[in-house]
Amino acid sequence: MVTAARTAKDSDDADDADGADRADRTKGEHGSDGEHSADGDGRAGAGGERAPGPPGAPGGNAVAGAPLPRPLLRAALALYLDLHAHPELSGHEHRTAGLLAAWLTEHGCTVTRAVGGGHGLVGVLRNGPGPTVLLRTELDALPVTEATGLPYASTTPGVMHACGHDLHIAAMAGAVVLLAADRDSWRGTVLVVGQPAEETLSGARSMLEDGRLYERFGTPDAALAQHAAPLPAGTVAHAPGGAPLMAGSIAADVTLYGRGGHAATPHLTVDPVLMAAATVLGLQSVVARETAPAEQAVLTVGSVRAGERGNITPDTAELSLTARAFTDSALDRLLAAAARVVRAQAAASGAPREPELTVTARSPALLPGPALTAAVRRAHEASLGAGRVLDAAPATATEDFPHFGAGGVATAYWLLGTTGVRQWRAARAGGGPVPPNHAPGFAPDVRTALPAGVTAMAAAARQVLDPGPGGGGSVRRDTGPGGGEAGS
């Protein structure tokens, strides 16, 4: 999903100092607690009560060098294991939303359900006058059959948390506990958003438009989010100032119309299967011939559906495709070219009617605000250690988080490493590649990634909130070019 410019050397230096030793030590000390032990290959464990610290440090810090509380991490880990074992697809996140709502209520948030007509939820934690910071996590899983072999693998056939949204939820839940338990250190309002249907790129707009999120709960001064990525566990990665982190995308469905009949009489039919095959091949030329060589763009046909039996020519064929690029103009060109290819192949096949191309979702490029990103990066370097804060190269993965930057809301978004030290080193030594997001074998090293995610989210939130009597820091919304629009 993502590459990072400084990942290899810096992360290995950090791991040499304390990563491998900590993995083995954690397994030995905590493997008998009755929970899943950790061995750096994606298995969950009872250890990891300290967020990863700077190279050579004995542990990490959540606030001013203090380790994360062990009860907090045990509870967050239990939430993660439950979520991972019970994934729910986009639009069906009822149980997931219920678990998060119960957690937020328990820790002092006022919770509103069904924001946006689906399973979106909002938790509000008020702590006096001050800025409002929005913390967003996604709720949905993917239609992927899990192949990790984990003892807590998905129990729902054909559905898996293959993108790390379960980790995002557990990390944010832990961050809320930290903030709720230390109200003397900050002032303001924490707005927790549990967003459904991220994988279909429809949930954010639904909450903002149908659910009137900002009208009902107030426009935040900043919106924050993080995303699991196949980087070394215990690290985070930011886009360099002003650079995009993820591409924008367009998702579209295509219906091709033929004339069905018997497979033995192809001359009496118009075969939509052959039409679909030619269309898929034709679409592969779009990026090569519609974008400049220096542009980054991707067009993928991810689904082809036609017919039921080998001896029957069907009436229709359906395609689903996505186009990805870093500018709206490039996305528009890709879509226009794709539409031409679809129409041309239908005409060449003698289709009895025009094909249909329907855009089902669109999201702009993810361009975090530079001022807020710089402040959050400094907070991450202070709380995790500078050696564990990396530079992220632009990725052609897509998010609908940019919609939360509407109206000038400053945004910060970073990647959260999930790959255990042993798996990372094995891949670098020429072994099998690390399973990326959306793969059946995607298995975060939750023992290391979860504490880092809790620490990263809490530290970032404190950069927006006003300091309380116990300290803290705040950053106002970006006002420079690109700072508040989040790529829109």
C-alpha cells in the first residue's frame, strides 16, 4: 500500500537497539498470562505496555515519558481481538458501532448513533472552553477471506479486517482513555467520529452531508486520522510538508449489453463476455496514453461478472473499475477516456444498446495540512522517538478522509506501521513480501503497533487542544495554500 523514504535504515537501527530484544523479552515475560503471546509475526500479546521509544531507550512514552498504563492496553487489546474476530462489511457495522459506542460512553463521552443514516457515530468529550479536535476511525471490513492462521481470525465467512480498521478503532479508543483520564493537561473538546463505509468511499460524505456532522456537533479546528501500513511496527510516517499522502480516486460500474442465446450459435448472439474482455484490455491503455509520463495514475478493473453457464451466452456483462491520480484534472481525463473505450468496444461489437457507466464514488487526493502536520510530527518525535518517525512517499491508495477538511478544517494524517521486526527483516533479506493491506494474509503485529497507535493519536490531539494546568500544546488551523482543504 505504501512506501516510506526513510523506513529501511532508520527502522532497522531502532530495531537493532531494542526491537528484537523487546519482542523476545515480551514473549518470555507475558506469554503465560493466558492471552495470545507475541513473537513479532502478527500475533497479539499481553506485552507492549510501553509504546516504542527512541533507539536504545527501555520503553516509550505516552505523556512526558510515562509508559502507557497496562490496564488500558489490556482493554484496548481485548477490543481489537473482538473486532478482528467479528468484522462487518460496509453499511453493516452495527455490532462494531455498538462496541465503540459502549467504550466511549464508559469513558465520559456523550454518544450519538446513526449519524448520516447508517452506523456512523459521534462521541463528544468536553473539557472546558478551547479548540475542538476531531479524531476519526473507520468501522468497516472487507469482503476478503482471512488466511492468517491467527487464533483470533475472522469468524465471519468471507469477511476480514484486511485494512486495519480494527487497529484504528482500538488505538483511538485507547487515546480517548488517556485524554479522559488526564483532563488537567488540556482544555477543549474531543469529537470522536466512528465512520462507516470507508471502503466504498461513501461514509465520510454521508456523515457530513446527510448527517450534518458539523452543523450538529460544531466545526472542528482540526481533524486527525491514522492508517495501518506495511511499515515496521512501532513507527509512524508522515508526508513531507505540502506533499500528498494518498491519491484521489473515482469508482465506476459499467454495464455492457449484448444479445443472449445458445453457445452453439454465436452468430445469432452479441456476446457481452467477449465485449467485456475487449473492454478490459482496452482500458489498460488509458493510463499509458492519457497521462503524462511524470504523472502517477492507476486504472484497475477489479470485478468482471457475466453469465451463469458455459453453454449460454448471457445478455449482459458488468465491470467495476477504479481510477486513481493526484489531481482532479487527471481523474477527469481518466474517466473520460474510460468512457470512450467502453462506448467504442460496445459499438465495435454491435451492441443492441449503449453501455452504461455510473460513477459510484469519488474522493479527492489526501493532502494533509502542512502546518498541522509539522506540529503533529514534532509531537510524534517527542513521544515515540525521532528514529521512529519516517517520511512517507505518495501512495495510490485512496481515502475519503479528505472530506473532513471541508470549509478550511486543518487536517493531519499519518501512517501507522504494522509489520513485526522478524517479518520485516525476513522480507528485506529476500524472503516473501510483507502481505499488504487488503491481502488475505494481512496481520498487524498488534503488540507493537497498538501502543504506538494509542500514543500517536493522543499526542496529536494534544497539539490541537489548549494546554490545561498540567501542560499541553495547541495549533490553530492552517491558513496557507492547501493547509485546510485537505486535497479537495
